[in-house]
Amino acid sequence: MSIDKKALFKLKSEPYLKPISDLGVGFYNLDENTATLRFQLSNSKGPLLIDKHNMMAYAFFESSNGSVSDVLDLKPSDGMNGIVEITLDKEFLQASTSTTVKGQLYIAVNNVDNDPVNNQTAVFRQFKFVVADALINKISSFTKVEYIRMFDQLKKQIQQRVNDIDKAIENGADYVAEMKNALESGKKEINQSVNTGKTDIETITENSKKDIEKTKTETTESIESKSSSAISAVNSAKDTATTEMNESVTTVESAKNDVLKAIDTGDFVKSKDHEVAITKLEENKANKNELEKYATTTQLNNKADKSDLDKKADKSDLDSKANTTDLNKKANQADVDESFKNLNGTMENFVEHGFLNLEKGFENYYNPGEKEDVESTVLQYTRIGSLCHIFGIVKNTVRLEVGSSNSVAVMPKHLKVISRDVKVAQGSQNNTFTTMILSDDNPNYANTITMERLRDDNGNNIAYEPNRFLNISLTCTVEVVE
């Protein structure tokens, strides 16, 4: 059972100067291992987490008569709530009788790594308490003499009782002799019992050996009999299995011969037939690069020069006296004009180029005022037939959050995206991101170019701060719906 006297006080780690706190408690100079002070240490964030592995707490006490204590360690009693405690030793209390004692607490980080940054010590504000003289110490000298006389008389009475006990032991010598005789008789009876027990054990052991030998012989004979029967059964099963295996081998050989015969007679498709079919497919396979070259060459060779046509038309109007040859030339020229018109209309449907309007949060990256930079860097698209390429450099004007999907631009309404491309692209600061264009059948973001899966150079998910340069390059197939 513990009879300690504990008092709990709250101390806060702060830089504000305050008067010395009077704890309002007192101990006595006869207290021994019972005068315990408990403190709850905290700062502006709450109780300090104190443990012997991360922090050290100690205290120092000084009496008004000049007596001082050692630097005393404080023991964590509830580290999660920042509570530590210390029990004042008896010697210091006696030395500080009838005085006021001042004390102060210190905590320091347990710098196990010897890192100078962790050399931290906090000093808490001072406090004080009283050490009083126990009332029993105030007994008069006369009373103390009476007590001493009483204990002296008690000592004489106890000594007389000891003398009486010694005489009684001397008269007990005869009892000792009787005890020795009883001991000898007991030894003889014990020896006799031991001999009888040994004889009984030897008899039982011999009988047990005979029973074990008999059981072993009978068991061996039974095992040999059952082993012979098992060997016969195994041999019989082996012969049956061998017969069935031979029949299975014969069946497999017959099936193999049937397959080889079918191959020889042409019942199966031969590998050379596959090679012929594959060759024909490869010969008829469209070459995308050749189509693009053809479309570009045709457009350049057949592009009508509007200014030349206007001049010819003006000249034809001024020449009012045209002869039959001139009329024929005009008719031929009209045919040429119609051919050019039809050709230009066909090429306009086959080749297309344009710039894309960016969604909110993105803008094109280029040097203002320089036309070449504008055309080469802004987000744009080029279509040849159903093949469409989207490319350009943009930058984000807002923060792109981790794991977000961001709409960059939307394709023109007359183009319907049929199949889409997904690419991992490079951004500034060695970051990567994934761009894709959603197909027309997407209910919410049809024909939308999106940007997602934002990564750093180690592949970790991150957010993109504003004004990062983002290279976009995608390819898709479209259908003209206008």
C-alpha cells in the first residue's frame, strides 16, 4: 500500500516573465519517500510528449537557509499528457526545516544523433513551497526522558525472559537423546521399506520384458504375412496397367498416322497457302506516307492563281470583237476554270488546317508580335482525309491539382473523332503528363483534348504550379460531318 503525498501542478513553456508561483503545499522534515511533486508540462500546442527516449527532465531545489539539493531526475508518470513527478529525499527536507524552498524544472531533448540542431533546453518558471517541523519534534525534554526510562525498563524485562528461555533449553538435553533414538528406529524402518520395494520392482520388470518379447514376435509374424499379400496385389496391378498402356500407345500411333495421311492428301491448309495470302495483303496495304505525299503534291500543282484568273476575265470583257477562235479559247478557259474549282473543292474536303481555342486555365505559348512563333507554337491541327494531327505548346495559368483531369481544348464541331490517341508527353522541369482526345460518343466531353496523370521526373503524382510549358502532340481519325 502506498502512503505517498502527491500534488499536481501545471507549468507552461513560455517566454513571459511571471512572479514565482506559490504551490500552496507544505511538507515535513519527517516525510520519507512520501513528499511527491507532480507537474504537467505543456506549451502553446498542448501537453509535451515526454519519454525517456526523446526528452530528459530534471529539477533543482534551494532552501531559504542556503541548503540545496542535487540535480534530480524527474520520472515520467504519464508521458502522453506531459506529467512528470519527483519525490524529495528525507535529508534535504530535514536540512530545510522551517524554511521556504524554491524550485525550478528543466527539460532537454535527448540528442542521440549529436545533431547541433537538436541541442534544445527549456527552463520553466520558478515555484516555491514550505518545509515545516513535524509536531512530534516539539515534545519537551522531560517527556523525552520519561520515554527513555520506559524503554530501559522494557529492555530489562526482555532480558529476564531471555534468561528463562536459556535455562529451559538446558533442561531439554534428555529430550535430545530421545529424539536420536527415534531417528535411528526411523532409519531402520525406511531401509527395510526400500529393500522390499526394490524386490517388487525387479519382479515386475522381468515379467514386463517377457510380455514385450512375446508381443514383438507375434507382431513380426503378422507384418510378414500382410507384406506378402500386398506384394502379390501390387504385381497384379502392375501387369494390368502395363497391358492398358500398350493398348493406349497403339491407339496414339494409329491417330498419328491418320493425321500425317490427311496432311499428305491436302485435307489441311498448308503453310505455303498462308504465305501467299499474307503476301497479297501486304501488296495491297495502303501506305499512309505515300497518300500524304500525293495529296500535298496535287494541292500544290493544281492550286488556282486567283489574280491570273481575274486578269484573264478582265481582258476577255474588254475584247468585244472576239472572233470564233477567241470564243473557243474562252469556252476552253471556262472549262479549265470549272476544273480548277472542282479540284479546289475536292482538296478542301481532303486537306484542312486550323487553330484551336483553349479552355479556361490554359493559354498558348509564343513570343507576341512574331508571326512565325505564333504559327509554330500555338495549339493547332492538320487533317489529311480522316487522319488528323494535333500539336502545339501551351502553358497552364492556374494550379493543376494532383490526380486531376483537365480540358485543354475542343475540336471543331464539323469533325467527329472516331478513334483516339493517348500519349505521355514532356513538360517543363522534366515533368511528364498524359494527353488524350476523347471520342465523339463521350456524353460529357465529346471531341475534348484532356491532360491528366501529372508526374515528376521520378514518376510520382504531383500538382503542376502555374506557367509550366506543356508540349502536346496527338493523332486521331475523324469524320467530316458538315
